[in-house]
Amino acid sequence: MTLNFASTARGLIALTVFIAAALANGNALAQSTLFEPLYEVLSHPRCMNCHTVTDFPRQGDERRRHDQLVVRGADNHGAPTLQCSACHQDENVAEDAVPGAPHWALAPLSMGWEGLDETGLCQALKDTSKNGNRSLEDLFEHMTKDELVLWGWTPGSNRTTPPLGQQAFEEALKIWVDAGGPC
């Protein structure tokens, strides 16, 4: 096997340009890690079961199709004859067997995260055409104040919680938002 000097030189030049560009962008390689802890939370079943791209919610850590064959419905609150609120109240009920929080519903299909990798989810979160026209500050408010979102850390029963505690998630989210939402 002989080495072609010209192709080796082109490869080294390309690598040098890539490194120089990363450094010129304010150490973009280091910033991209800011979304990692957020992705671990947002890809957890407590979030993903409602941020689905299906016409039905999912449930459990295995993310199975919702019991009773519940469907999304036109307004993301279930079919007219079986609205989410028929079972899901403002808090967990039936000894935590039925989860609950105010305004229980599926996220709109535009906010479905299934199948997205870390970069894809990061970009989707910032895309105002997909995120309910929310700025980064609006996302921070939604993810730290909305009672339905906060339910994910107090789901009751034997449900698992996201891998990062709610306070640590809020702190990591604030850092990401303040940095401009790097992906």
C-alpha cells in the first residue's frame, strides 16, 4: 500500500480547517456538551410517552401503547368520547395508579421527539415552527414552571423519574439557554 502525498496533505488541511473553525466559533466543541444532560431527561419515558409521533400516547418505561386503546384526538386531549381528563385528574389518583397533573394531554405532533438523536432534539426544541412558537426563555419557563412537565419528577407509584433531578435539570437548562441553546 503506497501513500499518496497529495491525498494525505488534503486530509491534514481539512482537519486543520475543521479545528480552526471550531476554535473560531467560541470553542463550539465544548459548548455542544451543554445539551447532553437535557437530552438524558427529555428522552426519558416520563417525557417521551407524551412527546410521541404516534396518534396515541404511550405509557410505562417500556413505552407501550396506552391501555384502553386511547387515541390522540383532534386537540391532543383524546377522542371526543374518551378525553384524557376522563381518567387523568389534576393529581395522581387511585393510589397513584392513574397519573395526573393539570391540563393532561399529548404534546402536539409537531413536538414529537421519537426517533430524534441529541442534535435533532436540540434543533427541534429551538424551532419555533415546532415548539409552539417558544423562545429559549419561553422553553425555560415551560420546562421549569408547567405543572404537567414538573409531574415527571413526582410521578407516583413505582414510576421511574428522569436521571437528573428537577433542580439539577433546571440549572442545566438555564446554562444551555444562557449560552444561546447550542446543539
